Amino acid sequence: MGFVNNGDLANENDNELTTPFWEACARGILVRPVCDACGTNFFTPSLVCPACQSTEWAYQPSSGLGRVYSYTTVHRGPDSTWEVPYVLAIIDMSEGWTMLSQLVITPPDEASPRDVIGLDVKVVFVPENRPPHRVLPMFTPQEAMS
Amino acid sequence: MSSNPLHEVAIVGVGRTAMARHLETSTLRACLDAALAALADAGLTVHDIDGISARWPGPGGTVFQPGSSDWSKLLGVPLRWIGDTYPQGVPAALEAAAAISTGQCETVLVVGGQADLAGGGKVASYTRPDNEFLSCWGSITQAQFALVAQVYFDRYGPDRERLASLAAMIRNSGSKNPKAVMSGRGPYTSADVLASPMIASPFHLLEVCLATEGAAAMVLTSRERARDLPQTPVQLLGGACEWFRQQYVDPPRYDEVGRIGEDAGRRAFAMAGMVPADVDVLELYDINIFEVVRQLEVLGFCGEGEGTDFAFEAGISEDGRLPINTDGGLLSFAHIGWGGPTLKIVEAVHQLRGEAKSGQVAGARTALVTGAGSGAQYHNVLVLGRDD
Ligand SMILES: [Zn+2]
């Protein structure tokens, strides 16, 4: 099973690096770090560009369009406050960056992975139903699923 | 076998506590019990160790790092080398071997585990990393592995019933092991596995590991010193690690971590002068049954996408051609958090000494041990051999 340092040392949330991301989500805009020096898109945010280690990067608005790289329908949440099932997905964004998110679709429990993998999706903003009550970028099909 | 300082190190003692859903003891007490059991198994006392890899769960001591340093007071012995190796198992054995073979110390105790989590024990937080771009989506550990497995399923379409029957084989080995947490449960068929509740697609409940309590320990020293000790030494023949990226921060992708372990496996086998077919018994890190199949592929036992059929046709129970996790593994024996990887080495040592009380593979002389996997974004491999 998983290992993360001591737990006590887990990442600080809502830090200086990522506050602008959540502020943009609250305004209905999906942003991602883009390196001023080499143009690399990256996510999750980090101190320097992972391609060239430049500190000169800025959040820029994304098209919000992407494609499902992988997904899983989760039937056991982290605790009983999570309403299951829900669909986690890795989204490859049109600008060449990637994020984990949820798909706002009917869980494709019995479907073959092919039905969802490769699906073209677009961002939608959903209020977080637990603290710290941010606005979360989730994804929905660009075209109605058959 | 090419010369490598690793070959001059052996595991001379192993120990573990009882395994249970819940142990009515502290993590530290459980770790101490496992440590003393491993030392007794080795025919040694605390005064014989001068190196330790253990971390510090408390109570007592301090919050200073390295936590392993707190053990010198607990055991009443000064130390020459400490390593807060994380996780334990293979990386801890390799670090201890490096310390021993470069003369930093002579004899290392490795110990870890978890207990009394329900009662407020301190090490539970590893199970639920609160990372910023993970926890808000409700990503559980198995979901991280499922994200890798789904791409594999999409690409290779493994025989679902055969894959489930591999999980049933490991679980059934646990069913008949009196020491397994799931002892007496089952036996299971592939249909039972596929009928068990879905956890995170494509994984059903009976295809994923347990979350239990207990502690495990091992003692390593030089081969030279090992010759004077009571147990048949288990020699380190080869070992290597891969660390792709920190786990549970960025999502794992099959195209990045689907083959993790391939490089470590190649290096470990080369060090040992062995090929996969030379391995008598496998202790693979079975966080879920997909990982067993994936690891067989990356470690060179079979080609990419062929693992399910390969393992099914060989048979992975103790009488199969490819015995895997015949104690019941993480699926059925126990999984004790960051001490879990050491359980794999403890079982391998039992197998190579011919002392496994359940699931003994007749005449086993070589063993392969692995740790973590694709969803964890790191992997490690250890090749062990009976040294007589
Ligand atoms: Zn750059």
C-alpha cells in the first residue's frame, strides 16, 4: 500500500505556489504553469520549470479541453463521507500538460476501458462539498456520450 | 557471478509478530518484539548490533531525525550506523549491505511495522496522503494503481477469469496458512473473486491487498561473520531500485511507470549472474493482482501483455512451476504498512532455509523479492540465495 514520509511531513496545502490556481478556478478559469524561458507546460506546480529549472514561469489560462488518458471508477472513497461511485481520471490537456481530476459522467462500471479512455473532455467547475470548499475543475464529455 | 561487495553480506536472522486486523499493542512494542525475535533467530543479542534501520514511532524519545537514533537508548547500545530507510524491505537491505560492506558497521537490525492504529497509533497517516492535487479528487491508493491497470487492460485485454484465478491462488495459499490474517477464509474461485465488490475498477476486493497490523525484522551481517552463526545464511546476490517520481503527488501513467522495475530487475539479475528462469521462489509485491502480472513482465519472466497467461499456465501455488507468495502475500497473509516490504524478505528467508510452515517450495535455493510498483512510482528488486 502507499507510503508518504511520516504523514506529518505531507505537502502543505494552499501554499503560495498554488493559491493562484485555486483563485482562478473560483473565477471559472483553468490555469497551468507555463515556463517563460522554454515554453514548457507543467503540472502540478513546482518552484522551477522541470524542463529547464527556470524560476520564470507564470500561470496562463488553458483551453480547458483535453482527452482522457486513463480513468477508474472508485467504489470505496477515502472515508464514508465520500459518495460513491465516482470516476477519477488522468486528463491530457490540449496544451501538453496533465492533471488528475474527476469525470462528471455516469460511472462506466461495466463498460470496457475503451469507452472512456480517449474520450474528448472539457473542464467544468464544481463546488467542493467539503472543507476547504474550493471550486474544483472537473471534466465532462465534449459531446454527449452515446 | 561478477564480483560485487553486496555478495559479502547475508541475512542471518528474521522475526515477525503475529499479524492481525488489529493488534492490542503499540507500534513500538510490536517493532521491539519483532526485533528481539530476529536477533534470537540469528543467535545474537542487542549487544551484537552496531547498525539499525528502524525509524521511531514513540512513545518516548524525540521528534528529531533520524528517528532510528532513538533505538540506541531503547536497546541500551551505542551505534555506528543508522538509516531511516523508507520504505523498508529491499531498500533497507541494500542500504544495510552498503554500510556493512564499506566497513561502517558489522551487524544491522532492520525493523518496522504498525499497530494499534484504531487506538490512535501514530503511523496511520501514511495510508491517506493529503497531497493537494490528489486528496481533493478522492484518490485512494488502489485507485492510483487502477489508473495504470486500466491502460494496460485497454491495450492488452488480459483474460479476466485467468487474472482473477491468480488472485484466488495467492488467497488460497493464505487460507491454509495458520499465520495468515485470512487463514481459514476461502477457498476462493475466480468466480468468487470477480463477484467480490468492486473497489476501484478494474480491481475487486479479493484482488487487492489487506491493511493489517504487525511488525517484521531482519538482521544482516558479513558472510564471514555469518559462518559462525547458527542459521544457514541467506546471501544477497543482487539488488537494485528505481525511483521514478514521488508517489501520490502526480498521477501514475502506464507510459511512464508501466515498466518500472525493468531496469532494477535487469541490474539485479546481472549482479546475481542469474536469469529469471533460475529463480525458485518469488515474493512479489502484490498490492493487487495486476501488479503481480506486471512485475513478471518487466522482470523478464515473459513478454509485455503476456503475464496473465504465463502465470496461469505455470501455476503460482507452492506446487506450481512459478511459486509466488505462497504464504498468502499482501493479499491474504498481512500488509503492515512501511514494514510490509520486510515481510517479503522474512518469507523468502524462511523459504530458502526450508522452514516455511506453510507453502514451503521444495528445495528452494534462490528467491526473488520485490517492493512497491507502478502506482507507487518506485520499484525495487532483490535476489537472494541460500549460502551453503
Ligand atoms: Zn522551462
